[in-house]
Amino acid sequence: MEAIKETVDMPTVEDKDGESHPLGLNTNKEKLYDKDDNQITKSCHICQGQHIYWSCGKGCRASYCARCVHYCGMTVEEAISKGCPKCQDTCVCKKCLRRRNLGRLTNIPLPERAECLAAIANSGEGLPPVRQSTRQATVQQGRPKKKRGRPRKRPAGEIAEEKEEEEGALAEEGKNAVASKGTFFQAAIKSLESQTCHDLDDVEPAGAEASKMPQATQNRAVNGDNRMHEDTNDAINGDDSHADRKPAPIITAPVGEGGVVLGQGGAVYAVGQPLGKKRVLDENGMQISKSCHQCQDQHITFTCKTGKEGCKASYCRRCCDKYYIGIAYEDIMEKCPRCRGFCNCRGCLRVQFNPTVPQRSEKMSKTLAEHVLKCTGGLIKEVLASFDKELADADAGMKLEDVEVEPTGTRRINCDRCSTSIPDLFKSCENCAFDFCINCCGEVREIFGGSNCPTCTSPLKIRRQLKPEILEDLRSIVKEYGDCKVTASGPFWSKNPSDETTAPTSCEESNQVHWSKRVDRSMVRVCSTHPDPEKKYIFCPTSADLENSNQAHQVFQECMRRGEPVIVRNVKGVMDWRPETMCRAVVEKGNKFYGVAAKVTDVTVIDCTQCWGEFQLPQKAFFQDYQSEEVPKAMLKVKDWPPEEHFRDRLKRHNQDFMEMLPMKEYTNPNWGSLNMYRALPDNCLPPDLGPKTYIALGRKQEHPGEGDSVTKLHVDMSDAMNVLLNAYSRPEEDTEEKVRLGDDLWEAPSYGNAGAVWDLVRREDVPLVSEYLKMLQNEFIHNGLPVRKHGVINPILEQMFQLRSQDRAALAANHGVHLWHVEQHVNEAVYIPAGVPHQVRNLKSCIKVAVDFVPPESAGQIFHLAKKLRGLASVDRDAGLDKLQGVAMMFFAAREAYQILSGELTSIAMKTHPAPKKTNRRGAKRRKTSEERDLELTDPETDEVVDQ
């Protein structure tokens, strides 16, 4: 260890090894502890190295090593008795030198700084005065210094008298200031209004001392250091360089008498004027500038007038003109973007803004719960009957309640033979630890004639997952709702969920007339060439219609049961969904002080034009193509953005804005939606990843003549989905006016009324015909660089290998009588896709879409049907046939929760937040050990003998 030995005997401190160390001993980066494990070292105030610390005689918390104290012209003994160099104003660190207006000495080597200080002091001019802080200035003006610690409880009368005295003094001071300086203000305002402030070369620095400054200093004093930390390119690229920025004008908007303030030396400033890093004081020495909430540069501050407690945000005019287009600065002064809820600085984008959860009345909760039970009671009866049948065939005389229950744990069990999810009853092999669903057990028994494991021929043990009380509630549900059919369109809730429900219309009454004939022409859109007039239209309400209209609400639920898509218009939020704003929250520039490392902003991109291969591309390059004025040659799509974190974790404010704008929130909200069965999954289940997810891809109006250029191939989802188009980039030569068609107006290809994307959706009854048609085109399409026929296609829709082109749509309609839904999607429009409806998307522009999946009770039967289809696909590709949704388990837990609400055990549905899904093996997070693994644990490794426990 390196140390500076003192000429006198210094006090010593013993460490835990008994070794003595003098105070101030420099230990570099090694930390030492005493016998009581208390740290006896500390960072030096100057060099930041560890040293045996000591206490300043004046109570200061600063401590110096012996070497740095020597650089300050003192010894450790003098510093302990008289005060440290910081208290004696002899410290030579950069911060203390700048505080004493000696920043020019920071470039001098540390050992020579003390000699320079002595030379300046002996030159006759003396050292410059120490720069006063705002608190010191207020104390010298006679205002009392705030005391630290717990404040004294003062009586109300004393506070009122003091407040009256302060108001009277301020009013008198204001009258004197207006009387003495009113003429000057008027002259200053006239001079400011006469200046255009566009030509910065003609601007002269204001103030009496301006002529004494160098020219460069004058320019910085007037114009400010115009550095923008929130620039668009910086947000996308993670670049901190600001060399190419131009200085801003003094005043960027017309100001009146209230928009001008006076600084020291008579300098005139406008409220919101950017100043760079320069701090400005008024004539009384009070600071009138503040860091901008957005770019962190100094500006002439203002106070938000909302009266919101704790709001200290203030924005410069430059940031308001760039990031909050269309909002006048005077409106921002009345209520700042942070209080309005759409501040897009990096910090606010990563936190939520006043999240709220609606409160339902007891009658509303019971009405929604009854709707869930009516939709799921028959399916629960069918599943439990299959359990009882398996027990009757394989284990005669055994009841479901007598089966051993598995210990609870965080896992998701899938059948090792067909990959379907196992909701409750299953059989397990003790030898190979394979699990089999009851459907596979019945098939194995028919093939092999026994109940042994088909892999190792060991006996299978029957097991269960649900607790006895859950099974008891499910039995009660079957008794009451097992034979019940959905007799109503479902409950209607108004914009205020606490209101009473409206009596629904019966299905028999509503089905007499098709919904397209009951609604207004402004709520439909022609999207098909089907000869049947009832199958030509798609329901197209606004978001307000679904919240306030009973009829629109019930028609939406009718479309859900029929499996028909819906277009919801005017789905808007308050946030800015441009790519540069979203990238600002994703890019991490790094901060050494907080230990945050910079992240490489590369994204995984899929080429949707030819081979559908994946490759890495810098985020900067992709978003340059996104906003390019040229038509893209390759249709690129980003996979999994943000690249390293989930959308709801990284873009919390955008995620909150998306959840608040969603229509039919009781269905679509994954946290508190009572009709979203996904929310009912318990904490010990691994939830599927149902979003929200972002879909960012390029687009072009003219369809590629070869394979087409759909950014999403034809596929089918097991759950319902709501896809919202939030941003579409229009090139300069394109028409920016969108023409949303309604009624009987037909679409106009290729622009589709300047829409952002176009969808093709297949009716559920036409799925077999479309599958057979696609199997005949295996040689014309390529998947992952190979022709589709080489992949061994079994189900062309479930395996997601094809995309339909315009000639395919015409051939299906002419030769097979299949008429697809062909519908365009504009900005701020949401497309509802029912479960089991195949669909594909083609972008007409570069688009940012966000989608969320949900599991409504109306789709429980379709989800149950799709799970059976996946069993056949799992025999070839287990990953493609893996049932990750756990639809039957969701139905069980949602129905039980609804039954508890009706019985009074629960008052309302609790809000739940599911963590981001973790990557686990196919069996889940926990796996039971095989008999061989258990034997190894019970065996002594040295003697190979079984250990008694």
C-alpha cells in the first residue's frame, strides 16, 4: 500500500486482523473493516480512492487521504483539529475550484494547483469571491434560512398572521417595482416586438456589461447553448453528439408584458427561452432559470397553473415546438404535458400515469358472472364427463374425487404425446416421468390393450391437479348451468361501470333480423363480394358507440358468437406513437454514475418478400427505411420489438395508453376485464404471452406480382385478438387525407382510401376449402428459404406457410365459391379477429400496430375445438402443435370465480397482473424426478448403499 508518512505521530486504527493503520492512509481500492465488521475506509474527496477516514473538526462529512491533504497545503493533523480543506476553502478538487470561480485551474495537474492558488493570492488581486448559491442569496436578503429536521407544529393563528404579513409585503414590493421599472418594461417589449429574431447575426447581447465580454461569450449568453438531448436521431440511434445543432433565437413566440422577465444588468428574457447550460439570476440574485423537463437545458422557467401538488415541471419553447406540435406555449404554461398525461420524455415514457381501475356495482359483478357461467357451463359438463368416463373404463369403481392431487407449484403440464395442455386429470409414468392426457390414454388403451406407458411399458399412475374445493365448485356449476344455453346477447355496461345494467335482448328476438339490417348504414362497411347480402358487410362502429349504445354493444357480442370480424373506428389515446418517440424509451445510452451500461440497438428483421429469412439490422437503419421517401424494395418486418424486454415493461406509458383506448374493456383488458378468462389464471400457472405486442413493418401500395408481400402470413389464432393501427407513414408524394368508406361504398385498390393496411379473413365454414386450395400451391410458395412442399405440410393454415394473393382471392371466389372478407384498416382503427378465423395482413404504408389477445367466454367452444385440431399436428411437429393457451384451465378458473361471486364468497373480481412469461421447457418450470433420479439422491456416492431417511 502506498501512503504519505507524517512528521508527527498520527493516531492509528486497527483492522480486524490486528494491523494498525494511521489516519489518512491511502489503501487505493481496498476496503478495510474493524473487529466489529464496521468499515474504517472511505472514498477520498479528491481522488476517490479508499483511505483510513477521519472526521473534520467542523463537522463536515468530507475526508481526505494524506496525499491529497498534502496537495491542499495542509496536514492530516491540521485538518482534524482546524477543519478540512473544503471548510478552509483550500480544496483543489474541480468542484470546489469552480465554486470559487477558479475553474481555469482545473486543467493544471493536481500537485501544482496549490502553488497556483498561492501565486494568485500573493499577486495583489486576491482570490475571487466564492460563488453564492440561491440559498445563500436569500439568507443575505434577510429571509430566514430553512431549518433542517422535524418542523415545529405551529398554531393556525400564527400561520395566518405570517401569511397576511408576507402578502402585504409582496404587494407593496410589486407596486414599487412597477412604479420604478414600468417605463423600462414597455420600452423593452417594444424593442422585442420590433425584432424578428430570425437572423441571429443581428442580435446584440443585452445588458450593461455585454461590451466587456468576448464575442463567443456574448453569443452564448444571449442565444444559450442550444443542445437538444432529446433529438429524434439520438432517440433512435443512442447518439449523444450535439455538434451539428444550431443556436436558437432569443424569443420563439410573440410575448406580452407577462411573458418578459428582467435579469441581472437589465437583460431581457422571454419566458421559456432556452439558455443552454447558462443559469440566469434576476436583479435580486434569485435564479429565474431552470432545467427543462424534456432536454435538461436551462430556460426561463414558469410555474404550472394546474395547482397539482408536487408538479415542478417546466418546458422550454424549443422542446414544446418540436415534441408537442399543435399546442400553444401559453396552453402548456396553463397545464404542462406532464400534468396532461402525455409527456414523452424518456423518464415519463417508462412509468405509468395515474392508473385507475373501475369500480363495479354488486349487481353489475353478478350479471357479468352469470354471463360467464351460461357460456361455459355446458363445456365444463363435457370435460368432467370425459374424466369420469376415463376412470370408469380404466379404473373401475374409482371416482374423480378419490384421485391423488399433485402438490401445487409453478408449472404448466402438457401431454408428452399430443402436446395438449392438461387442465386436471392425467396419467403419469413413474419411470420415465412422461405425462399423458386422458384422450391419449384412451387411444393407447385401444392400440396396446392396456394402461401401461407406451414408451417404457411401465404402469401409469393417475393424478389430478385441481384442489378438492375447486372440483366441488365445478360440480355445482354443472348442476346449475350444465344444460343452460346462452339466452341473451350478454350484459351491457355503460361508460361508467358502476351504473346499473340494461336488460339485454333475447337471442331469439335478435336473430329474427340480421344485425346488418338493424344498425345504421354509418356502422357497416362492404368487405366481401358474397352473393348473400347479409354476408357482405362488417360491423364498423366507433369506440364511443360501443361505450354508450346498447344496440352497438349487443351487435358486437353477436358478431363474437358468429365468428365475424369487427372494425372499431376512432380508437385514440393521448400519447405520441411515432417511432422516434417510442425509441426514446427503448434506447439506453448508458450512465456511468448509476452503473447503467449502453445497449446495442440491433433488431431482428424478417424479409417478407422472398425467403422469409431472419437477420440482424441496426435499429437506426430500419427506421430510416421506415420513414424513407422511396418505395421499399424489400418488405421488412421487425420481430419482437422491443428486442430485450416486453412491451408492457419497457414502454409502460404507451402500454397504459393502449389499454385505456381499447374498446370493450371488460373483454380486452387482461388485468381487470371480468369477461377475459385469461385474467382468471392463478399465480402458480405459467400464463401464455397474449400481449400487448408491437408489429412494425414496411409497406407499399402495389402488390408484388410474385408471391405477394403480406407481412403476416395466413394463420389462425386460438384466442380472440384486437389489433390497433397507431401510426402509418405517408411519403411526401402521397395524399395524406384518408377517405374512410362506410355503407355500400366499394374499396378502391391499390390505395384503399389512403389506408395503412389491408386484411384478408376467412370464414370458419370456408377453412376446409381454403386448406385444400393451398395444398395445391405448395410449389409456388417459399418458407424459410425452401419450397413449401419440402416442409411436409399437414395443415397449411395452422403451420403458417402461405399468403393469399389477389389472383388467389379471385380463384377461390370463381372456382370454389369462397368469398373472403377483404377490408382496409386506417389509422386509429381496431380490427377484432375472432378465435378460429384465419387471417393475413398486407401493409400499404409503413405501419406500427399493437395487438392484444383475450379469451372471452363466447369463444370457449371454438378454443376447445381448436385444441383438438392441434393434437393431430403435434404428431409431426410438437412445437407447432403445443397448446400454450390452456383454454380449458382458463375456463375452469373463470367459471369458479364467477360462481364464488354469485354465491357471495367474493364481492368482485380482483385485479391481477401477470408477469412476463419466462422461457421454460415444454413440461413447465418444475418437473417431477424419475425413479432413477430419486434412487440416486437416496444412495451414498461412496458406498452405493441406500441411505435411510
